[in-house]
Amino acid sequence: VPIRPKIDKLSRAQAATPPFEQGRVLLPEKADWRLAWIHELTGFPGTRYDDQVDSTSQFIMWAEERFSTPDINPIPWAGEKQDRWFDEDWYD
């Protein structure tokens, strides 16, 4: 699924930094790509390649937006009229 960036690459990388600092980004202990990925992310913007920085920051921003927004439209409970907490006579 293509994602059209709204801000430049450096700003996206900076916006994706807090989850790393908060320890919410987990990596496997053993993976062939791990050291190259860490090198690219920690060396940005001075590294030769930045594709992994770009894809990582875009994913983190997408995940933060998708999974950290609370549900503000809960489904109403169909039985609330029968519940004593909603019965006006219960308070008397």
C-alpha cells in the first residue's frame, strides 16, 4: 500500500524517534539485517543509503496513528435500560 509522505524524510525520521527512545521498538536478537539496519538508522542523515530509514519512519508513524488513537465512538450497550446503574428510580 503506497503511503504519500506529508513531510520531508528528516522530519519523518525525527517524528519516529520517540517510540525508539521509549523502548517500544523491538528487534530480534539474531537477524542477518539487524546490524546494517541499526547502522543506517543511527548514521542518518550521514549514511550513503536511507531507504530503511524512510520505510521504518513511515511505518512507525502509520502504526502510531493507527493504534494509539482511542475509540471515541463506542458501541452503545443494548441493555442499558435494564441496568440498575442507568435506572433513574434506583437512586431514590
